[in-house]
Amino acid sequence: MATVLIIGASRGIGLATVNAALEAGYSVRALSRSASAIHFYAPKLEKLDGDALDRDTIERALVGVDAVIQTLGVSPAPELFSGTRLFSAATRVLVNAMEAGTVRRLICVTGFGAGDSRGRGGLLYNAALCLFLGRVYVDKDLQERIIRRSRLDWTIVRPTILTNGPHTGTYRVLVDPREWTSGFISRADVADFLVAQVDDASLLQTGRTANSTSHRHSRCLQSSKTERVPRTRVLLACRSLPCALI
Ligand SMILES: NC(=O)c1ccc[n+]([C@@H]2O[C@H](COP(=O)([O-])OP(=O)(O)OC[C@H]3O[C@@H](n4cnc5c(N)ncnc54)[C@H](OP(=O)(O)O)[C@@H]3O)[C@@H](O)[C@H]2O)c1
């Protein structure tokens, strides 16, 4: 089984992805500044404390790895409001290191509203995103651009609003921009999708065909109980958007 490097592994989607990858049988190298604080042990889990902005750390972390899942996030304050360069800077370091080495597969979490999904979440979602996360998403735009222009085999994953709900495995993967709409998805379901991409080439964009339109290969993830959930239910969910963002 492949070895997966997860960057941003100590909390949230990253930690859920560590769990999901181990369950799927992968060897996992978990990188974050406080990876050693991950509260469980497993024979196939290696915890690596380090900063994603540091080139030496990333080069060391890539040794012997087959795929990379990047799930970095910023703390609620002050970066959330003052803006951040973490996403673009860390992604530049990562992409440069991967292009100089042998690891080609990159799966990266950004968010619904980044890149060409901006303005597609409906009035309330768009307004909240602009108000609370506008500065952060400017950097996520840049992060996506760096990935799209790379020579890597990449998949950009844009979850809608995250919850700490359970793994259901019944989320929707919306590829067609005409279907993109805001909604909710649990971190555990995002993790499920990320891990499934490690050995699934059907949704990746390869740097060698970077001329093709990127939106066809960017993912918008949204949870639903079944594939046939009425659209109105999704719109109802939007009403609690401000609470869900907190
Ligand atoms: N909240 C939402 O509704 C929503 C919706 C769509 C997308 N997203 C995006 O989803 C992503 C994950 O969010 P989340 O809430 O699940 O996770 P999170 O709690 O924000 O966790 C972020 C992770 O990044 C790590 N990290 C931060 N800076 C680092 C650095 N310099 N070097 C190494 N690791 C670093 C943190 O670990 P250390 O502190 O230990 O380094 C942590 O493990 C974020 O990009 C977020 O913007 C969120």
C-alpha cells in the first residue's frame, strides 16, 4: 500500500484524513506543527512536527511518499480577519519541492468559493464568505493558481460548510459548475473522499494537460443523505449558514 503525506494533520479534516487513510490500509506521515500531539498511535502512523512553510521540512517529509494530501487551515484569530499568506506560501514550497522530486500526486483542500467557484454559493453564502473570509479566500485563490500551473497530478477539493458530524459516505461530488450550491459536509466525509483519491485517477488534473479548463477538475463537495435529496432541502440548510460558519 502507498504511503501518504498529510500536511495539516493535527486537527479537523487533516486528523480525520489520518484516521481514514490508516483505516484504508495506507501508511501515513502526519505533518503539522503539533503532530506529536495526535492522541493515538498506530504501527503505520509517523508523526512529524514541522512547519509547512519550511522547505527543508517539506523535502524531508516527501521522502518515500507516494501521494500528498494538503489540509492546512488558519486559526480563527487573527488570520481569519487580517488575512493570511499561509495557503499560497506553503503550497509554493510544496509544489516546488514536489516538482524537484519524484512525488507527483497532490490532493489539496481549498473551499467552496475559491477560484472559479467564487460567487456560486447563493446570496447568503457569498455575502458571508466575502464578509468573514474574503481575505483568506484571496490567498486560497492564489493557492489554487499555483497548483493549476504546476506540473503535478492534482485534484483540488472544495468542501462546502464543514461540520464535525459522523462519516456517512453519502456525500455528493459536484463536478459540473452548474450544479454547485452551498451546503454542509462533515470533515469525516471530506476525509473519506480525499483518501479515495489517492489511488483513483479519474478526478485528477495532470500538469501535462493544464490547458484544459480547470473547473472541470475542481471538486465541490456537499453532503446529502441520498443522491436524490430535493434541492429545497439544500436551500433550507443555507438558512443556518452564519451559525455553521462559527
Ligand atoms: N470551516 C468551514 O466551514 C470550511 C469550509 C470549506 C473549507 N474549509 C477549509 O478546510 C481546511 C481545513 O479546515 P479544518 O477546520 O478542518 O482544519 P483546521 O482546524 O483549520 O486545521 C488546520 C491544520 O493545519 C495545520 N497547520 C496550520 N498552519 C500550519 C503550518 N504552518 N505548518 C504545518 N501545519 C499547519 C494545523 O496544525 P498545527 O497548528 O499543529 O500546525 C492543523 O492541523 C481549511 O483550509 C479551511 O479553510 C473550511
